[in-house]
Amino acid sequence: MTIIDGKQISASLKEEVAAQVATFPEKYGRVPHLTVIRVGEDPASVVYVRNKAKACEACGIRNTTIVLDESTPEETLLEKIRTLNADDGVDGILVQLPLPAHISEAKVIETIAKEKDVDGFHPLNVAGLWQKTPHLAPCTPSGIMKLLAAAGVDPKGKRAVVIGRSNIVGLPVGKMLLDANATVTFCHTRTINLAEVTREADILVVAAGRAKMVGADMVKDGAVVIDVGMDRDPQTGKLCGDVDFEAVAPKTSAITPVPGGVGPLTIACLMENTVECFLRRHNN
Ligand code: GUN
């Protein structure tokens, strides 16, 4: 059984990005610039946004973090985004989710210029993924595909099961696995006899947002298990995933830990998307 070391894989990807970015001042006269907006003080968002800034620093990417008050009106945020869209010095724009209830996430996502949408959440980038036309790909699904590749797992011909159907993870990762020639089943917390479905999986991706919901009885011997969860164990209060790691790991051929699995890859892919936005703007 292999514990897939997301931190290590992410570190080497970020080194590659840093080496590439180091060549940009001479070629283009500047480095890529990512602007991250956080609205309010959601504790998880505070940590995520800080980690994004740290990753930029490690890669030599310029970062601006804008913190807006919880009570910021929706129109103020949209206007800020429009200003950044028009700013030639900004390559990537990311608004950290979730947002306060009075702000429409859909409106925010639509307002970010698709060319600067480093999250790959804009409807036209989503369409590009599903229609196989050029697009910016969402970071967590891309990160999962990189983890599988790094672990030597080729999805071709395998049976992949995805628990979760969100726009951010479940749906796009299922599409990417399909494009990598896996046979894909989507299921969710309301699936009847969920364990019967998940036990068929050669590759099981869990993005359900429920602490330790996947137990050993739900996993086939030798399966590869990717845990996208970021939860709190209700008993201990400690950070844990959607998979009961202690129980499941011994049955698997490879598994991602939480923390230190998928999370670091999301950020590495964000760095790659920022470079992609920068290069597209300079090469067009
Ligand atoms: N909140 C949790 N994950 C993400 C993400 O990938 N992007 C943004 N913008 N917000 C998030």
C-alpha cells in the first residue's frame, strides 16, 4: 500500500513552475500576477488564501490579496472584479468561496473574465472542459489527475467511481477520468446501496464532504482511493477526510491522506493556471 504524498508531488510541480517563471522577466519584462479576494473571516478561507499567497511566493509569482469586510455589498465586489478584469497588470483573479449569503456566487463567477479565471469556474471554461475545447481547468480535479499519474495509475480501462456531484470537484473530475478512458459512475450520499457501487471501483474518488463516511466495507481490495474531504472528526475535532483512513488504507493499493493529499495539488494547479493565463496574454 502506498500513501500518495501530495505535499512532495506539489513541491516538485511548484519547483517546475518557479523555474519557468524565472525565465519570464527577461522574455516578457514581468512575472505573472495573481489577485486573490477574500470576503469575510471564514477560518478555512483565511488559511486557504494564506496558503495561496505562500505558493505564489515559492513560485516567484506576484500575489495581491484583497480582504473585504463580511458586509461588503455584492455590487462593490462585482465592481472590484470588473476593475481587475480591465487591469493589464493582473493575469489571474480568484474569489475565495464560500461567500457571505447576500452575495451570489454565480454572479461573481460569471463576472470574472474567463481569460483570468484561474479557478476554471466560469461557465465558458466549464463548457470547454465538457466540449473538449480550450479552457482553464478547475484546480482540484486537475490535481487529482496529477496525483494518479504520479502514483503510476493509468485510468484507461479502469472502473472509476466518484462520490459527489459538485461543480467544483465531483462533476469535473468524473469528466476528466472519462476523457482518460476510465468507465465512470457518479454517486452521492443519497445513492441506495452506495457500498455496492463503491466496491466496484478500481479508482474511488470521494468528494462528499462528510467526515469518515467511507469505511473498509465500501472499498475493493487493491483499489486506489482519492480523498477530497476536508472535515473535522466529530469525536476528536481533528482534521480528517471523507475516508476512514485507518480502516481503509490497508485494503488499498494507494490512498491519499488528509491533510497532505489532494489539497497541496489544488494549489500547485492554481500556480500552473496562473502561468497559463500569463502566457496566453503574452502570446496572443
Ligand atoms: N473554496 C474551496 N475550494 C476553493 C477553490 O478551489 N477555489 C475557490 N475560489 N474557493 C474555494
